[in-house]
Amino acid sequence: MLRAGSESDLESAFATLGEQQISGLLVQADPFFFSQRHRLASLALRHAVPAIHEDRGYVEAGGLISYGANRTEPRRAGGIINLKVAKTLGLTIPSTSLATADEVIQ
């Protein structure tokens, strides 16, 4: 588990991911992280770390995948996948995941 509460902490966290050869990242729901979603997406791409987020706003900002509560239908979870990011990271998203996603960004 890595913690970050400032922009410089984000840089350090991603450097640590690389040093420890971490191959994926789950970003916790947090107002600071959401305010830094564009930076998180950029760092994840730069460090080639696939990341999953709880809110579609991260994926719209350039993140890979989100899965979380659907704000329009609170009893239902929604997923969104950014295929552009997946291709950049050299990932193949299973067809079953693509078929069940609420939205796929081409």
C-alpha cells in the first residue's frame, strides 16, 4: 500500500511502483486523488502501470478502467474501459469484460 497526499507524493509513489516492479494499481476513492485524476492518468501511462479507479471521471481523464457505483442507478455498479489506454499499455481486454462494460472508450 502506498500513500499520497500531495503532488510530489504522487511522483514518489509511482517511482516506488517501478522500483518494486508492481504491475497494477487500485486507486482508492479520495477527493485528492479525484482532483489529481489527469495527473494520475499521465503518471500511470508514463510508468506503464495499469490502474483501476472507482469513478468514471478517472477514465474520462485518461485512466484505464473504472468500476463503481452508478450515480444514476445507485443499486447498480457501472464499468468503463478506455481501450486507447489499454492499447498504449499493450493490454488485451477480454471480450467478456468489453461486453459487460457500461461504456467502452475507443
